[in-house]
Amino acid sequence: MDAVNTEFVWEALGGDPALLPRVSEVVRDGALPARLPVRELARACVGACALAAAELEARRAGLAEVPRVLVDDGAVATAFVSERHLLVDGRQPVTFAPLSRFWRTADGGVRTHANYPHHRTRLLGALGLPGDASAETVAAALAERSATDVEDTVYGAGGLAVALRTPEEWAGHEQGRAAAAGPLLRREVVGAGPVRRLTGESGRPAAGVRVLDLTRVIAGPVATRTLGLLGADVLRVDSPGLPELPDQHTDTGFGKRSTALDLADRTDRRRFEELLAGADVVVTGYRPGALDRFGLVPEALAERRPGLVVAQLSAWGAHGPWAGRRGFDSLVQAATGIAVTEGAPGQPGALPAQALDHGTGFLLAAAVLRSLTEQREEGGTRLVRLALARTAAWLTTGSKGEGRGEGGPADAAYDRPCASYDGPDAWLAETRSSLGRLRYALSPVSFDGGPTDWSRPPGAWGADEARWA
């Protein structure tokens, strides 16, 4: 059974277990309360990420000891709902669109995701409804169909909908078995590459690292936002035809720049290849196969840029019948039985945060940092792969009975400071930006001598030049 703790994550990352005592934890009652061990998962992901950052800092700076890491449940719980804490000139963020929700069907329920305009259009088209259809009209149409029929029809039209399943139903599903198989994250060397010695600002272990960010909400951008905190030059690249949701881009845009390139355009493709030639890390968050036509498969990248770290994130994993499907945290919660576990009879629920997204995001950042550390000693072109559905399998089967956000069995084994989570204020900050006055959640990644905030606020989507800083 995969325990939901930092030790398990650190082992999955290939880290030295002798470094684990460098991590201290502050347990807070009331942080991320849930039936499942959400608080433990969040703490483990952040703790492993912070330890990976501290380890890289020690190697770069030639320190005798790895800096001490502190993981505070209050900081973690606040950061795991960062999108809810964002204020732009006092305005609350837009999170879910009206058609992104649970719906009753003739035999159960489905969860849809229609935050992006093109996904809303495809959802309504798949149901044979006009583009201005109301939620009431959608509800009536779905109530007449089976959940799996809706799932197949909407996905077939390029939209997003999944049938609400129990944990047992997901465990028996072919994709459920595929997602749960194998390690929490996959790490491998896919080609030769030089040993890289990074130089840069002390206290920011990723300084001098150039990161091409080809991700969308939320897990991938959380990972690259974390690398930006740690000093990396992060350039997010999007297609000009697929703008990001403004509030989501603002929340995850700290420490980054943003540009738009059409990889199907000859001129833009040339600019992208010039960026790739100077990159150290490429992070992708699209479904498997979506970027293959642009030569962004790991093996091709290894040939064009030996020594690269390639980090790939998907919703459902690289194997199984759903490997090529789009997905989001809320859909994975519905498919994997989490929504049933966290709900009540006849009423599906949800985790207290989009914890699959945020947790996997910190795991992804940790995997990149560990890859950079290993490259210092061994070189090589390195590949890491993660999936929201695999993180969900870890959450649901890794440590049963620990949740509720109150010291459960996982906490009883440790002598750690305990307190209460009385709210997010201690872990919120404000700054001015070109977008307005921002209130935002601070990063929970903390180690002695490390950064406490990002060096730059987010800017407008696609507003930066396609070049390295």
C-alpha cells in the first residue's frame, strides 16, 4: 500500500532517505478537512518538493548540509486553493462556469467541464442543443440519457464529460487499472547529455535554468510557478488561438513570462526552435500525443537538445483507453470515485481543494528539481511523467482512514508541533502589477535561506517576447 507521506514521495523521486530528517512539519487541525487523507497528500507533495529544492541548493552552493525544510499545514492549505484567494483590484476570481458541474442522468450522474468557450460549444453541440442553451435545458437533456452514453457522446465531440463512478466501479474499469499501475511518477533517462553546472543567485536553486512551459490549468502551471519561485527563467508558450482563462493565468503566472506562438506557422515555429535550443527544461501539460506532430516527443527532444529535462503531465496517464482524452481535476475526481466518497447518498461531493491538480503540480516540480540534481552528477536527457489519475489512486488507496484534516493515524506516529488552521491570512500577500493590485497565496515551499516570494508578478497573457530573459 502506498503510504500518503513525504517518505513515500521522496522514495518515488529517487531521493536519499538520509535527507528526510531535514524536513520539519507543523500539523494544523482543520486544514483541508476531508474523508480522504487530502491534508497528508498535500503536505507530502509540498514537503518532497521543498526538500528537492533544498537538496539542489546544497549541491550548487557546496553546502555541508542540506538546508532545513519547514512544511506548515496552514501555508499548504492556503496554497492548495490559491485560485480562490486571488483578488484583482478587490474582485473575486471566476472559478467554474455555469455548465461545469454535476448533472443527474437517467441512471446516475455525470460531471462536465465547460470553462473554456470551445469546450462549452462542443458540449452543447454533442447534446444537440443551441449555443445559448440554459442550464435548465441542459439538465433536461441529460436526464433522459445514461451517464456512459453522455460520456462517450461528449468526448466523441471533443468536449468533456465523465460518468460518476464509485471507487469499485473505477477499480474495475480498464482505465482505472491502467492509471493505478506502476509508480507514483515515472523517471527515466532517454538519451545522452552533458553534465550541467548551473550558476546563479544563492538561495534560488533553479537560477539559471530555462523552462519552456507548455501547460494549461492547473497542475502544470503550479509546477512551473514553483520553478519560477526558485529562480528559473520560465517562459509560458500558448497557441494564440487558445487564450488562457484570465484569472487562472493570473493565479499561476507569478514568476513567469507569457508569449503566444502558433507552432503550425513557419515563422513562429522557427522562434520556438530557437527557444528550445536554449532550454534546460520542457514541461508539457497536454494529453499524450497532442504535441507529437510538432516533434515534441521525448526521444526527438533528446536528439535536438541533449541534456534536456522533459516533464510530461496528463489527466489519465500515458496508457489505457483514455490515455488520449482531455481531463481536469474535477473530472478525475468524478471518474475515480472520489466524488462519491466525499459526498452523501444521491449527492456527489468534492475534495476541499483541487488537490489532484495542486498535489501533482508540486510533484512535477519536485521531479524536475531532482532531475537537475542528478544531471549535475550523471548528465543525461531525463524524462518524468505524472498523471492526475495516478495521484488519485495514491490518495484513494494509499492510506485509508487518515483524512478529516484532524490528526489521524498518519500524524500519531510523529512528534510534531500541532496547532489549528484559523484561516489563510498569515499566508496571503499583496502586490502591484500591470493587471492591478493583486492579493495572492504565498508558496508553501520553504527552506532555510530560500525565497519567500516570487521575484515578479504575473503579466497579461501572451504579452511577452518569445525570447529568454
